[in-house]
Amino acid sequence: MKKLLLAMLLLVATLGIAQDGRTKINYVNSTSQTLQMLIDGHAACTGTVIPNGFCTEIVNPGTYLAQATNGTQTTAGKNITVAYGETGEYTVVETDSKNLMPNRGEAKYVTVSDLDYHNGFSVDAPVTLTQQPATTETTPTGHTYTQNKYLAELPNGDTYLADVVTYDFTLPTGNLDRATEAFGSGINGTILNTVVTTTSGLPSKMTSFSSKEPATGRELRFVLLIVAKGNKAYMFVFGTYLDVTSTNLEETKRFFTSVRIQ
């Protein structure tokens, strides 16, 4: 089960909280020249933009410097701030090449109490979660992120896991659906129940899943709690086999209700 969980959290980190196309910057070329649009000094869009053409760059919420270049000259540009779901617009004209428009833009286990794992969270798990080697990956849209996973598997196979994913952009705190869907898709699971709640005052989502272990066909149950703050996504997971009768449900409940995001 450990390998399955670790693989699923990699999938969620890569795809679940990346750009979903709702937040973007439109570049408009109102000149007689072909231009390469820029975002924070790097090429934007998928290619150059012909005269009177436009292109769209999908972004995460934040502030970006939008510019354009004809290969010889580069516009001074403008800082464009876009919130989740908004569209900013940068128009280049021949006269002054500046932005003309605003943004639119069971078992007996020793309980470990509220351990601070020094990565922005604390949690009470039945055993101490062991930190796994950190990994750095890249999303399909070119953004880097680092994953720090904390894992413990009990003698009966019950598994507790916390995953902290640090991105190079600020996350929309309420956009948790895609990450939940990515987790469910990765385990080929069926959602049993979903609760929208808050954790440390932040929007969070707890979802239970039914699935089968690919190698053995054993029925599995997972519970996922996900919350985002700043540029970090926090995922807390409990996994168990349906045929295990020794799960301590009170400890499992405590695991989720004790989560604190600092």
C-alpha cells in the first residue's frame, strides 16, 4: 500500500493543483510587426504573434511582468496581477508599446501527540511519521515543486501519510477539487463521501474512497484531507484494507481532526 500511496501523491502534486485554464493573461499585438510575447522575461504562449493577432498564456494566480519583443526592441511592459479565475490583458501598440487595458482582467498503538514536523503543520498520528527523501519535480506547465512526504505503516497494514508540496507559485486556497479528482483517478477509486470543511481557518476538503489494490485485488479504503496555504499544498491520507478488523477508528479520527496548519 505504501508504494501505491506514494505514487498517487506524486500524481496529485503534478496534476492536481496545477493550472486549470481559468486564470490567464491575454496578449494582443496591435502593431504591424510579428512579436514574441514575454512573461517575467521568458517567452509566453506557444510561439510568436502576428500583426493584429493575439495569444493566451495560462498562469497561476499572482503578479507577472508582461512584455513583448520584436527581436531588437523590448517593451517596458507592465505588472499584471490576476486572481484565480480572472483574465489579465496586455496590448501592444505601435506608438508607445504599453499596456492599454486594466486587468479583467485496531491494534494497540502508542499515541504520539501533536508532533510538529517543522514543515508548516502538526498532527497527532498513532506512530511517528517518518520523513521520506524529498523530491523535486516539474509540472506539465513548467513549474517546479518539492515534495516532502511523512509516512508510517502499522503492523496490520494501516498507513498514515502526510505530504507537503511546495510550489513556485501561490495556490488558490479554495481550488481543491482537481487534486481530489486526481487522487481518486490515480487509485481508480470510487468516492464514498465528501465533506467540505475548514482546517486552521483555511478551506479544506475531506474525501473517502473505495478502491482495489492492483497487485492483490484486496479492497481498500482511503481518506484524503487536502488544504492549501500560500505556495504549499498539504495532503493527509489514511489507507486500510477492508478486511482488516484491528483498525483503531478513534486514532484515525484523531489523525484528521488534529491537523493544524501553521
